[in-house]
Amino acid sequence: MLRFVIRWLATALGIGAAGSILPGIHVDGVKPAILTALLLGLINATLRPVVLILTLPLTLLTLGAFALVINGAMLALAARFVEGVHLAGFGSAVLGAIVVSVVGGVVNWAFQPR
């Protein structure tokens, strides 16, 4: 349960960081970031595996780069349902997904058991 909370907060931190760093993403506060992180986790657990399987040939053809587009689409989908998270466009969503992944990876690495 603790690992879930850490990952959830890491994702929320990444969404907040993306809103601070990138000009095309605006997050109105902590609550929208936390709600978006929760919804993004649910989307990544349910919809993302199906999309990854359906787009596997394209992902292999681009040597995995298309996975960034999929991550951006998942972030855009989550942001669409949460009031207080605004994306300027799909490019902003892809860049935001990169920031969320990097921040989440660093936080998860920092809190992993040694």
C-alpha cells in the first residue's frame, strides 16, 4: 500500500512539475494534480496495455519512440476529465508525459528499498 501511495504522489509531483516547467501545461493547484495522477494511474492500468498491444508494430518500427506518443495520449485523456489541468495541445501532452516519467522515476528510485 505504501508503494502505491509513493507512486501516486510521485506522479502528482511530476504533473505539478510539468505544469511549472512547460508553458503548454497549466495545473490550477495540488488537488487537480492529485486527481489527475489517480486517474492517470487507472488509465495506465486498464487502457494503456490494450493500446500498447494494438500499436506494437508501430512501436517496434519506431524503436519504442511511439510509446512516448501513447504516454502523451494517456496524459491528455486524464487531463480532459479533471477540471484544473489544461493542456495547450498534443505536443504539450507528450512533453508533459516525459516530465512526469522522469520525475516519477527519480522519486521511485529514491524511495526504493535498498
